[in-house]
Amino acid sequence: MRLDLGAKGDWIVDPSELATRFQVSAAFLDRLKRKGLVQAFIRPGEATGSDETCVTVNVMNQVWRGFFDKTGKLVREELF
């Protein structure tokens, strides 16, 4: 999984890869997003005092947190 900068300056994680973390389809995750039931937060490494950028995604009653290095590569993750 990678964290990439989109054309509009937004940060992008592949939704199909993210959906697998929640054990749902990408289409279902997209429907939840359109209903406002997916929340995502990004904390740059500078804000956390480390070199890793933290991405937190809340879907229903689950939270996934991914930590990405400066190149955008996922280095570790948590699901709770």
C-alpha cells in the first residue's frame, strides 16, 4: 500500500487496498464514504515528531491506522 499525492494536492490511498483492511468491497466502502460514514485524518510526520505520516480511517465501528515513510510506503499498520 502506498500514500500518494493526487492531482488536486490531496493524499490518496488505494481504496481497494483499504477496503480489504476492513474486510469489505471497494464498492461498499465507496457507498459508505458517499453517505458520510468514512472519516479520514492525516497527521504529517512533522506534527508527530517523527518521519512517518499517520493516516487514520474510521469506518463504522473500526479504525485503521497506517504509518507511511517519506516515500509514501506503508511501514506499519493497526486495526482496532
